[in-house]
Amino acid sequence: MNNRNNFSFKKSILTAAMALSASFFYSCSESGAQEKTLPILGEREAVEREVNGQLMVDTLYHQVPDFAFVNQDSQQVTQETVSGKIYVTDFFFTSCPSICPKMKSQMLRVYEEYKGNPDVLLLSHSIDPQHDTVAVLKDYADRLGVQSNTWHFLTGEKDSIYDIASKYLVAVQEDGEEAGGGFTHGGHFILVDEQRRIRGVYDGTEEASVDKLLQDIPVLLNEQQHAQN
């Protein structure tokens, strides 16, 4: 894929996803008041089942599959780590000369806002695991001044990282000399709920888009709290 086509592909994904994530849904509470909720993004499937002789239709939403990576403290991070929490994820590499510095400065805003909230996590996946070892990620996190109990910098098998990126609807590929630093990736921040469903996609290089993410996180936390009651 040449640079022009690759850029167009990533831009179309981001534009469509952000258009969806920018729209609030509304649900009625028992008191009749309307409450904001976020859309559920990705493919969905209608599944029929029979209950007490009645035909019921359930909607199965796109869900991020089980995963297992290692963070900057050599701790395994899996779907159990994010169980019952919401999280924001992205894809980067530490030697990235282009968009990653902008993304990290914006993700730091999210970190500072929610580092004291145990219900919110950040997961940043390196797409260059050959270079970005645990030691490299540890140094990177230390230089940012962040704690791994909130922000996990992840490495693992390259195929697993690239596969999970596609499940987050993010374009990632190795481009050799064609791209700055040898890799091409979207600058997306993905907001994921406690059921590992994608609830928002944001441009991690744009302050205004991350402002929207910071507004959407409380909406999702409120939705989660109501679901638990």
C-alpha cells in the first residue's frame, strides 16, 4: 500500500469512527429524565433464540478478544487486568519521530485527570516490540513520570500486537523506509467499556478531540455505575 492510499485508508477509518463517537445516545431513567450514553462502535450481529416458546433477538456487539501482553514492570496484562474497568488504548513506538510525541502529550492529559481513579486504565501498545523491550518501555514510562498501575506500556509478540490493533479498528503496519521510523499507525485513542466494547474513537494528535474524550469518560463511568446498581 503506498503512502497516499495508506493515509486515505486511515483517514476514512478515523473520520467514520469519530463521526459515530461524536454522537450521544439518550436513555430514559426510571424518573423519566434523559441521560447521555455513548454509542457502541463496530460490527454487530442479530442472534435469534427461543425463550419460553417466544422468539427473542439479541444483538451481539463487536468485542475486543482476550489478550496477553507484558508491561514496563514485566507484569502480564490481560483481559483480567481491565475486567470491570473502562480503558483508553493506543498504538505507538518509542522511536517514532512523527505523531507519537503529540499522542503522548495528549495521553498525559488523560493520565493526569484519572490517575487516582481505579476504574480507569490506559494501555499503550508498542508496534516495534523488537526495539521496545521491557527495559526500554520502563525507561520511557519513567521519563514520562507515570505509574504502571494506571498506564501500562505493552510489548509482546509482533503478530499478536498487530492483530489486536485490527480488533480496535486501528490501522498498523511496518513500512520499512517508506514511513518515518519504519512504521505506519493511526493516532487513535480508543475508549473501551467494561465489556471490552469500543465506545469512542478520538484523534490523539488533536487537543480538541482529546477534550471530547475527557468529556466522554465520565459519561461511560456513569453508565457503568448505573449498570451495576
